[in-house]
Amino acid sequence: MSTVNDTKCKSTVFLLTGIPGQEDVNLWISIPFCFMYLISILGNSVILFIIKTDPSLHEPMYIFLSMLAVTDLGLSLATIPTILGIFLFNFREISFDACFAQLFFIHSLQFIESSMLLLMAFDRFVAICNPLRYVSILTRKRIAKLGFLFVLRGLAIAFPVPFLLKRFQYCRANVLSHSYCLHQDVIKMACSDITFNSIYGLVVTLLTVGLDSLLIFLSYVMILKAVLSIASHVECLRALNTCVSHFSAVLLFYTPEIGLSVLHRFGKGSSPLFQILLGYIYLLVPPL
């Protein structure tokens, strides 16, 4: 038994998981994934190109949209190699260092995307609730400072995670639950005390995704209050129409994000297939 444990501890790779039981049709499954990635990368690239080349779009709302597009491009590129590697070439192995690097980029970009959605909510809040001061409040200098601050927040919070994971020995089964690396998935493989990592992950999630989603909710409450005070029904609908696409993006981002986080921490009896499918929605749908 001692020899077996020592061998497991010396493992230098994790094994990624595609869709269990569907290995015979991996090539067919890869087709929609390829289309999703192609549309995500081309679509977000086109958004950036149009905003850059059209001077009439050099406004706060479109600047925030371009920040979101850059984040989504990064998120797509961070997950393409491992997911397509599984479904196209059945390549499941990923080294510890590559796994830690991938989860750093995934988590930091997720935190940054949450911040971008918050900034877009702030943009809609100012535009609807304080339109006369919109230009003076959301100046390009202030937008640049806010963008830099939130990018720095995402990177700084995710930066310690790979180092916290690197100090562990991994003597449990080295098969991960997804086609990519996540902090909450990797720490389950450790044979050391993971209390600090679990608390750190929970606190970070609450202070980023949790706080951002709460502030977005409050901004929409105030937006709705301001819109309902508008006498004209047409103007009311026009104001709400400017928020529809952003609100849809918020739901597509936060619902699977929070759902997957809850399942990893408290859903021990949940269906593994449901967890895997939610994981794909969590990473693939928001950029799409």
C-alpha cells in the first residue's frame, strides 16, 4: 500500500475528462465545439474591429463592450487547447504546471469579466438615472482608470492560486472533472490539508463574483425605479431596451458561474454529467 501511494504522489500529470460514456463519438462532439470557438473568436474580433474603426462608437458603452470582448477572447484561447485536444486527439494528459497556468488564466479572466459586466451596469445606470452628467462622469480617463483597476484586481486575486496549489502533494486519483483545470476541482486531488485553499477560494468568489452580482442587481433596481417614473410608455420601453442585451449577458455569466461553484463545494450527490455540461456552459456560452 505504501508503494502504491508513493507512486501516486510522484504522478506529474492530471487527466482531463471529456463527456464520460461518449468517447466513441468524440469526433462528432468536437464539431459543435469547433463552431462555438470559431464564432466566439471571429465574433468578438469583429466587434473589436468595428468599434476601433468607427469613430461614432468611441463612447463609454462601446469601450466597455470592447473590454468585455477582449476578456472573452482570452477566455476562449485559454480553454481551446485542452478541450479540443480531448475531443479531436483523445489527449487527456496535462502537466501540473500547465494545469496551474491554465486555471490562473481562467479564474483571473472570469473575475475580470465579472468586473466588465459591473462597469457596463454602471454605464447603463448613469445613462438612465443621470443622463445630463453622463459625459462628465464617464470620461475616457476615468474609464481607463476603472478598467485598469479591475484588471489588476482580477490578476492579483488569482495570482496566489497556482502557488497555493503547487505546495501540495497529489496522491489521490488524478482524474479531473472537466476538460480544463479549475481551482475547486484540482484541490480535491490533494492529499494535504486544503482548508486554507477552500476558504481562500470561497472568500475570493464572494468578494468578486458575489459582490459584483449584488452591485449589478442594485443598479438594476435603481434603473427600474427611474424607468417606471417616466411618464411616456414609449420612452420607458426605449430606456429598458438599452439594458436587455447586458442583462442577458449577466444571466448567462452568473447563473452557471454560481451554479458550478455551489456544485463543487456542496453538491456531492449531484450528477457528474450535469456538472460537466454546466462546466461547458460556464466557459463556452458567455463568449459566444
